[in-house]
Amino acid sequence: MGRPHALLLPYPAQGHVLPLMELAHRKVSHGFTITFINTHFNHGRLLSAMPTFCSNTNPSINFISIPDGLQPGDDRNHVVNLCKALMTIMAIHLEELIIKMQKHKQPEHDKPTWLIADESMAWAFNVAKKTGLRTVAFWPASATTFTSMRNIPKLIQDGIIHEHDGSAKTPGLIFQLSPGLPTMNVDHLLWNCLLDSESIKELFHCINTNIESIKNAEFVVCNSFYKAEKPVFDYLNSSKILPIGPLLSGQRFGKPAGLFWSADTTCKAWLDEQDVSSVIYVAFGSWATVDERQFQELALGLELTGRPFLWVVRPDFTGKAIIDLLKGLEDRIGGRGMVVQWSPQQEVLAHPAVSCFMSHCGWNSTMEGVSNGVPFLCWPYFGDQHLNQTYICDVWKTGLKMIPDENNMITKEQIRDKVDELLGDGEMKKRALAMKEIATKGIEKGGSSFENFNTFISAMQV
Ligand code: UDP
């Protein structure tokens, strides 16, 4: 028998493509052929961000693309419109693609037999069923967030959310799905992160549909590790949900990591010049934005810390031209700070000069900080980021919360004070290093993620 062939389908966002790409690399080293299916839009970004030394280095991963169903100029950050287009139009293209691959005259073993799709693309499992592929769901975030979605019927039954649109019955209500599980705020449930009630309703509908479709998947693999969320995995008590993380692809030199933007690697040379454990790394992922006032305050806060910092400022991070906003800052701080548009984050977090991570608490960033023993300053924006903050600050106790004041601002004084508090707390760093050890052991031979991964591979070979 030849190499088994799996199709991998990420949700089209940076935080979903990156961990799935690592999964692709791991599967290739276990003898699989992978076809990685991006949307045309992200395929273009991926290829243009890929360093030349990465091109075609891995013939076992075929990168292909299909339309996402939106028009060229459409806003792809509009979650509801995007989800609707994916479910209706991309689904047709996926089916056509699979049928074409199945008809194509090639040796039997080259035909795809599996589809591994992001949970947020669970409509694809219906396509797989129609075309005879076996299926695995991939969940790139915490098992706790996954559990909150799976428990929508319970949330309705317990009177926490409305049945018709998922909105909070009592805004701000703090609840626990079960004793021992982390507390959640009803306002921070994934679908409640949107601003208007119509969008909340539509997203709730999409999530509900996905959760229904996921029942077609043979199992779910997630980018977490058992000890990070032990009570939740025990609560799920299912051999169908396998934590195999952390999935970190950034350190596979010469292999595509799945980045949409090319990383400014000059910051590595700058980090080399800094003292050990001195640099504040500041990054808010691929999505989060701040208003101009908060941007200015953050810049002043970093200045006020008196410490070196590496700050990722994406061109769309705030409304106004970044260049104007940063005017003056560079003159005042000289070489003490560095601003880049996109960093090689996983390498940055592994650098000995980094002392802490000011983060929006996206789950990938959370796993990456944890894997490198870096304590956090948590600045969540929406979606699962608040719940991830709860893990970091209240469960693992490896970070501090940044708390907006009555004007919804995180002030420069708070930034300075929290940095001082975090870096002055040796116990925090010790706990962060202990978490790193647990995460690392989990993916080493004999560790729980390692074993789960083997179970997953074996199940796909029968
Ligand atoms: N990232 C990066 N360079 C940056 C900022 C972020 O490579 O300058 C990567 C980061 O390592 C992480 C991903 O982008 O893997 C962001 O995912 P996350 O879940 O943290 O946040 P999201 O972008 O989904 O909000």
C-alpha cells in the first residue's frame, strides 16, 4: 500500500492555518500525502509570504486553492458573510474538487481517503459524506471553548442563553458548565463577541450548524494538551477528542509555516543584542485592532516602562497611518524599542532576551507563550480570548490581567505598573517554566499529546 492521502481544510484565518500546517508536516513525517486546501485569497498571501528557500521543499504537501465564495473586494473579516459564503459556495467547489481528484487517473493510493477539516468548516463533513471520504475535525483553540459550543443545548436548558439567537439572558452572568471547570462570562461566548444582534444570531446559527455536522467526524483533534485543561478533558471523557498540541510550526526551518505575511526577521538580530530576560514582546495576533487613543497610550506606556520592547504593529492595527502615530516615539526611545509589522513570533518567544508577552491571548499565542515559559500580560479583545485569559491568570497563574478603566482604556501607568509587578514576581516565572516543562513533555515520546497523536495516526491507517 502507498502513502495514505488526506485533504486538509483550514478555516481561512491566520490562527487556523498555522496549527493545521504543523499538523500537515507531522502527518507527512508519518507517511501521509497531504493536499492543503486554502481559499484563493489566502493561497496568494501564503505563497507571497513564503521565503524562497521554502518553495517546493516538501513534495508531500500539495498546496491548492478554491474560491471562498466572496467577491475580490469583499471584507473577509466580516465573519458572518464569510461563513455564509463558505457554507454555500465554497462547499460546491470542494465537492467538485474531490470528485475531480477521485476521477483522475492515478494509482489508487494517491486518491484522497480522508478529510481533516477545521471545526469551523464542519459543513465540509457533509461534502465528505457525499463523496465517500472519512473525516476528522480539527479544533485549533481550547477544549473549553469547544465544550461551550457543544453544550449549547445545556446553556439553553439552564437558562443562560436564548434559544433563538444565543444571546445572554442575563448579560455579564458568570457561570460554570460543571463544577471544576473554569468560570465563563456569558458575554464572552464565541458568538456573543460580535457587535450587533443580527450578526450574533447569524453566527450562532453557523456555530450550531457546525456542531451538528461535526457529529459526522470520526474524531476531533485539538491544539491543546491534557494537563493544560485537565478538568475539561475529564469532563468530556471521550476517546473521540484528542489533544495533540501544542502544534508549533514556526521552528521548522526551510518548511512553510503557513504565514500570511512575511516576518521581519531583523528583530532577531536586535534581540541578540538585548540582555537575557529583558524585552517585553507586544503582539495582538492577526485580527485585533485598537482605537487611536489606546494606541497612543500603549506607545506611551511602553516608553514609561523604561525597558526594551519589541512591538508588532500591523498596518491595520489602528485607524490612522501608523507612521504618523509613531512619530516622535522612535526619537525618544532610540534603540530601546523596535517596531515591526509582523514578527517571526514563535522564534521571538523562544529567544532568551524575551521577558514577558503582552498578548491579546489568542489560543495560538497562548500555546506559544506557554511552550516557551514566558509569563503574560493579558489584553483580550473578543471571542475565546477572555476565556484564555482566565486560564493564564486564574488557572495556570502565569500572567496578569490588564484591566480597562472607566473610560475603557488601559492607561500608560497601568502598563508600567503591571510590567513591573509581573517581572518582579519570581514565582510567576517559575510557574511559567513549570508549564513549559509539562507542555514539552507532552509532545515528547511517551507524553500524552505524543501518544494521542499516535492513536490518531493509527486510526487513520486502518
Ligand atoms: N503571529 C506571527 N507574527 C506576529 C503576530 C502573530 O507569526 O507578528 C502568529 C502567532 O505566532 C500565532 C498567530 O499569528 O501563531 C496568531 O494566532 P492567535 O490564535 O494567537 O491569534 P489570532 O490572530 O487568531 O487572533
